Amino acid sequence: MNESKIIKPRKLSGFMELFPNKQFVFDKMIEKIKNVYIKHSFLPLDTPVLELSEILLAKSGGDIDKEVYRFNKGDTDICMRYDLTVPLARFVAMNSEQLHYPFKRFQVGKVYRGERAQKGRFREFVQCDADIIGNEELSLVADAECLKMVEEVFEELNLNIVNQVSNRNILFGFIEGLGYANQSKEILSILDKINKIGKENACFELEKLNINKNDIAKLIEIITKKGKFLDILNEIENLSNNDTYKLGLSQMREVYSYLKAMGINEDKIELNLGIIRGQDYYTGTVFEAVIPDHRDFGTVCGGGRYDNLATYFTEKKFPGVGLSIGFTRLFDLLDSNNMLSEIKPNNIDLQIIPLGDTLDECLRLQSYFSKHLICEVAYENRSFKSKMKDANKQQIPYVIIVGENEVQTKIYTLKNMIKSEQYSLTKEDCLSKIIDKN
Amino acid sequence: MNESKIIKPRKLSGFMELFPNKQFVFDKMIEKIKNVYIKHSFLPLDTPVLELSEILLAKSGGDIDKEVYRFNKGDTDICMRYDLTVPLARFVAMNSEQLHYPFKRFQVGKVYRGERAQKGRFREFVQCDADIIGNEELSLVADAECLKMVEEVFEELNLNIVNQVSNRNILFGFIEGLGYANQSKEILSILDKINKIGKENACFELEKLNINKNDIAKLIEIITKKGKFLDILNEIENLSNNDTYKLGLSQMREVYSYLKAMGINEDKIELNLGIIRGQDYYTGTVFEAVIPDHRDFGTVCGGGRYDNLATYFTEKKFPGVGLSIGFTRLFDLLDSNNMLSEIKPNNIDLQIIPLGDTLDECLRLQSYFSKHLICEVAYENRSFKSKMKDANKQQIPYVIIVGENEVQTKIYTLKNMIKSEQYSLTKEDCLSKIIDKN
């Protein structure tokens, strides 16, 4: 061995690294999300973590450039992916002829943002995305399907959410109707941050855009509308005669009718005109799910409809709708709020402890029990007493003790560690007792 | 939308990217591997893809430095991980006080090697590792457990393997016994590549080390020994009196006795003294599994025992034993040799096709069937005929056609697309027919 000096072991800051028993829960939750996607006939895509910079930065504005991990390898300018949408666009554009439409793919994978590390922000995080991509056109049923999946995902995760839904055409059209079509992006971006900067500052910024006070009041009012779909749709029906506005309303009505047919849980969804979503590629349905008991968690799932996925890579038109869950952040919030269930030190159902020179018999027993449950042999070179103590500390529910007598008689001592009871049984009876948990 | 020019979509070479239906099979196989690890009470670890370069390169020789993706972000010198062992060592050294020993972790994750792209070599690939780490000491039962897991993993994957096992102390001791203790590394490295360079070249290189011809013949002979454990152990028992040699034999005997108790399948394992494994951190058991019908695949799984996992990060001693499967390469080989089963265009069990204005009824039906199977509604704006044709092409086994009459009667036309039969049934009867596959 080298006699090199010791390097202090440390990991990069801003990177989550869970203990394996917690990672097990993380993985289980991811599995549940994937299974909802699979049930809705989505198939997995796994694009590379590395992409050519010219691909990954094709559409990005200034901000993302700074955050992205970018480097050269030989002559190649490479980036680590910062989301799963651009890789999807690249994949669809590259393989558009071979895909079947609507193309339904999910991707669960790590993405990278080299931003300043701060609490609750991670530089590496798992995103769980599902998107439906059409060829030239895509039915609004797809929007409803995504909304239904949001409901089902959080039901599976046992988290009570409300999915706040809007349609960007409503606000776009309303602004257009007021006569500010040319400034709609700037206006939406101010309205989008109203919760962050406060109403007063928002008004002030809108005034700077030369919006008249009356119209500002109307804008501020409309984005406060939220509630049951039909209530709100009826309430705002005649607020504007603008065509885009009418289109937004009719799209919402259509999506809602599909949701009803799909049996959506009306308690988990609301129409909320305050939902704008910054990224300007959304062009219809938009949504953000929140946990009402934990508004401080912010958006736990978001998404929406976009006219064209792959503008930068092809002239063909691929409209799509999708949802995205920033799972690492969500898991971290659940963890720090003690909202994770089932964190156990291990998954072991049964530990077999040798007493004396009985290791071979223990291993034979393990191979019998392992067909039905997770069974471990305490084969370490430690005292019987310390092994029993340890089994207790590790919260192992059942222990079988195998002494030399047991090797002869084939009758084993089974201990129920929770009830502090013990029995003398054949291996078959041990198994039934453990499986019946009695 | 921007009027930016179109960028030709392409991905980096040397990176695998599967179509989603194939990725589904990839994921299923990974799941099977994970489940074997979990059954053996391993828990998952998920270390970051990025590590500080001083950590990742602490132990590496020249070669790995060249292959690694390394870059600076701000003042930080960062590497992408090139294996899962160094991150494990870092994790154990950082958290040694909080872990329970033997520490059994698996990690399934992508690793990165920026080497020259060539057929069958990937720059990003999934490794499936499982290791058992002891604190100061670790029983040889752990070695047997890893070997048993190799058997079970490939049984689950339905691949016929032979796991070729040796113990490095046998050859080390043999070389020592011949009087070449100081040159044992050089000698082993020549013997290790004998299949690549040929026997003659190996002899020539050994001569250059001043090994006498008689001893060269002995070395060449011993590494050809392979077969049933007990046969080989008996055959080579007295080839050397060296203590390390004897130690190697007795370790192999002990591991074999545990394997017998575990009920190992003797057809899937052999003692093979030609197994050396390049990396010099192995110190006892070493193994390489091959597929006898596809020797050209090379090693599909390898691993072994090491004295000390975390030498570079701590003065504490953590002996371990582990196995590693380079899954991306294996999958690619299976794929290109048509050895993957179950590649279907999709997973859809049932497609519901509206005929006329019956979309809402279709969605209601979908929500009924989706509780039991994967059901899709053909909601695209296309003709009924083209949808039927498509369902056929997509190999969807069952189709339900919902016309306006069906909405009234609640009796639906179910088509078995494989048998080309059709039935008029209630939704409940449709479901039973599909589930019973009759």
C-alpha cells in the first residue's frame, strides 16, 4: 500500500447524500411516481447527463448560462443537463420519424445547476418529468391526463395537495383586450412575481409601463380569482370580449370536462388565475401544485402546455404538455418537517444468530428463509450477547438463535423482539409465525 | 418565438440512448438486480456524480487521470465519478461512526470515462455495485454472500454464467515460494494479460524479469488450473509450502464451505487460478463471471476482497468485498446479439377507440380499466380507420370500440387483436376477458 498522506474526506456542498436507510425511502417514493407514469402508458427515456453545449444552450437566456456546469473535453464544448426538457426536445427532433404519437415519455434523472448553494437548493437534484408530445397537433385530453396524473402521484405519495390550474390564454387575452398586447410579456412577468414583491411594488412597476390605474386594478383583481372550475369560469365569462381570452376559457372548459370524465377529485384541484409560470414557452394550460398545510414548501409540482417543444432543433411542430416534480427538494422538505414515514434502520425481517460453531446451519437456514423474507446471519466475530443487543438496537423484529442443540433437533428458538416472546419451533413454523406476524 | 436558426440535433458520441420501449427493458433488468441486493439486506447509497478532484483522484494512477471528466467551477476543482468505489470509500470514511457493520450497501448509478469512443465502450455507463464493508475485520462469509449474489443476479436476468473464482493469496504465495516476492506485482501483471498477449510473449516478458525457465513453466501451468473447487484445491494442495499460499487455499476452502451451506449451484461456479484482476487493491477472493456461450462478451461481473477500502481518507481499517456489473455494456451486448426478450412497442393492454362523439365515455371507461391494467384512449384527431390500423401496428392486444350506441347500451365491442375475435360485453366482462387472456 502507498504511504500517501490522508486526504480529509468531504463532499461538494449543495449535493444531497442520504444515509442508505433514508435513500431506500427516497427510492421507494420515486418508484411510486414512476409507476403512476407507467400506468398511464408512459415509457422511460434516459438521455445522457452530458450534452453538447450548442444543444443545451440553444434556447437559454443569460441566467442559465451562468448556472450550468460547462467544460471542454478535448475539442468538445460540453454541458451537464440543467433540465430534462431540452434533452427531450433534442431526442424528439433527432428521432421524430421513428416515434409514435402522441409520444408519452417519462424521465426520472439528475439535473445540475451550479448556482450558489443555499438551504433547500441543490446543485444536483432528481427531476421526475412526464410529457406528452404530439405531431403537429395534440388534443386537450393530454392536458387533462397530466392533471390527473398529478392527482394520482401525490395520492400515491400520501401527500395532500391542491393543483392550481390556469390557462395562459386567459390572462394574455385579458391584457390584449385592455389594449396592451405589445407589453403582455412584461406585464405577465410583473404579475407573476406579485407574491414575492408585494402588490404595491407590482402596481408601481405596472405604472412604469404606462398602464392606466383602472386597468392595473383590473389586472390585480383578475389574478386573485380562484376556486372551483365552473364557479370561476362562470364568474369571469364576460370580463373580456377578446378572442384569445375566449379561447382560454373554452380550453379550460374542455379540459375540465375531460377531468370530470376521468373522475378527478375536485378537492385536489382549483382554477387559479394567479398561476402564470415564468417560463414563456407555456402557451395554454399551466399548473402548480401546492401542499395546503405547507404553503411554505412552494410549488411541489408544475407544468403546462407548450406549442412547440423543439423549435430550436427542427422546423416541424411538436406541441406538448408535461409535468415536472423537483423530487430532491420535495424529499428534503418532507424530511426536515418529519413528514417521511417508515424510516427504519434496515429492512431485515429476521436475523439468525449462531451460538457456538453453527455458522453452516445458520447459512442453510438463511437460504430457506430468504425465499420468503429478508434474512441475515449475524456472522461477525463478536459475542452472542453483543449480537443480541445489536439486533435489538437495529429494531430487527425476529431473531432465531441456533446453538449446537438446535443443529441436532432442528427445533429453533424464535424470538419476537417486539413482543419479547420466544417459541421453540421447526423452521417451517418459524416462517409461518413471522409471515403471520403473530 | 425566436427566429433563431435551427441547430442540428445530435448527441455526444459514446453515450448510450435507448428508445423508450427498450429503456423499459433496461430498467426492468436493473430492477431485478436491485431486488437481489435488497433481498440480501443491502441498502441503496446514491453519492453525487460530482466529487472534489482531490478526493476522486486521491488513489488513482496516471491512466484514470486522463480518462476522467475534470473541470473547474469557480475555484473548485471537480471531477465526474469514474467508478462507485472511491465515492463509497469517501462516504464510509466520512460517516464511519454512524454506520452499522458489516455495512452492506448497493449503488446503481452512472459513471463517466472520457476515453476514446469505440464499439462497446461507453463514456457514460450504469454500474451496479454491491459491497460489504467491515469495521477492522470482515468474515469470509461476506465473500461467499457476494458469490451467491452473482449466481442469483444472473439467474434473475435469465443468463447462463460461470463465475470464475480464485484467491490472490494462492498466486502471491506461489510466486513468493518460488523466491520472487519482490517482483510479484510485475509477474502477476504479465500473467494477467496472458490471454491478450499470448503465452510466448508472456514467457518472453517473464524472462526479462530474470525468472528462470523452470519457474516460468510452473507459473504458466498453475494459472491454467480450473474446475470444481474441491478437485482443484486437492490437486494444488502441495504445489507450494509457502504460508501465503496455504492461507489462500484455506480461505478458498472456507469460502467454499459457506457456499455449500448457502446452496450454491455448482454448475455456475468454478475455481480458476487464471483469474487475477488487474487492480492491485484486491487481497483475497477474486472473481469474474463469464457467459460460456458468449465468451466474447468478456467479464460480465467481477469483484473481490480488499483489505482496506478507505486507505486514502482515514487511518481506520475497513476491509470489504464487493461485486460490480457494468450494466450498460452488458445490455448493449445482449441487445446486439438479440438476447433481450420482451421488447414490445409499448406496454398497453387495452386501447379504447372512440367512434363518433364519445370521448367522455371513453375516458370514463379508461378510469375504470386503469385500476387493473394499462389502458389508453386513442384521443387524437384522426380517422377511426387509421386508429384501428395503428393499434394493430402497435401490437396492442385488446381494443374496445365505443360508438354512440355503446354509450346508450353500455355493451361494448371488445376486439382481441391477436386472435382477431370480437365480443359484445359489459365493461366488467371486458375486464375479465382481458385479464384471463381468453
